[in-house]
Amino acid sequence: MSTVYLGLGSNLGDRLGNLAAGLKSLAPAGLAVEAVSSVWETEPVGGPPQPPYLNGAARLRTRLSPRAVLEAVQAAEVAAGRRRTLRYGPRPLDLDILLFDDAVIAEPDLAIPHPRLAERRFVLAPLAEIAPDAVHPVLRRSVRALLAECADPHRVEIYCNWPGLSV
């Protein structure tokens, strides 16, 4: 079994409901949720003016390959109404593979670890709640250390505990 960490995000519609539904939709694909961070409200980073995001992180276990996990999370995004029309634009659901065991993958449409993981407080803060000692396989730094060193000035604050999902 592999351990996968996902970043979760939503800034359109029922943001909290989108996150919960998106994560729940992964179970039939073979991804078992083990832990979920708090939900954080964050400023958008990049892209056009848009509403604030709700973000979180989740730890999952799976027998799927990284490619199959990518397909599962993209299917969940599409089911939630995501359309990839504008880079860094608003979206009802955004699921990113942050870490997959200690894999390092660099393909045109699949990059693990997530290429901007160490630069984004909105990713590191929730991930540090559930995996402070997880190590970035390229930078060889813990999530806790990366968060302490992160220079990202964007607002990131706790919104609520994870709703309606027992893990």
C-alpha cells in the first residue's frame, strides 16, 4: 500500500461541501482516507481576482499507481464541475497530489512531489497538521521545516474543523 497526500481546494459554490464531496468520491476509485486536516481559508495566489479559497490536506492509502491516482482526482474535479479554462482561475474543486510515498515523477502532466509545494503556505499549513514529519523527497526537508521557512505572505487562517467525514 502507498501513502498519498492530497491538497484540497475550492473557491466556488458550496466550498465546504465541494471539499467533502470530492474527498468522499475517491473511495470507490480505491483511495482510503486516513486523515484530514482542518479547513483553512486562504487568499488566492496568482490568476484573476477571485473569491477566497477553502483549503485542506488529506492522507490516503491506496494500491493505485500515481497515474491512476491522478485520473481519480481529475475525475472527481470534473464531477464537481471543474472546467480547466483559465490557469489559476476559480474552481469548485481542486485536488492536487502533493506527495506519493517517496516518489519523484516529472512527466508533462504529472509532477510528484507537487512542484510548488515548498512555496505555498496554503498547502504547507494544512499538510503540516497531518504530516509534519513527512519529507519532501527532492528537497530532503520535513513539511514542518518547509512551513517554518516559507516566505509566502498570503493570508492563511483556520476556517473550521473537517466537517461530516469520519476517517
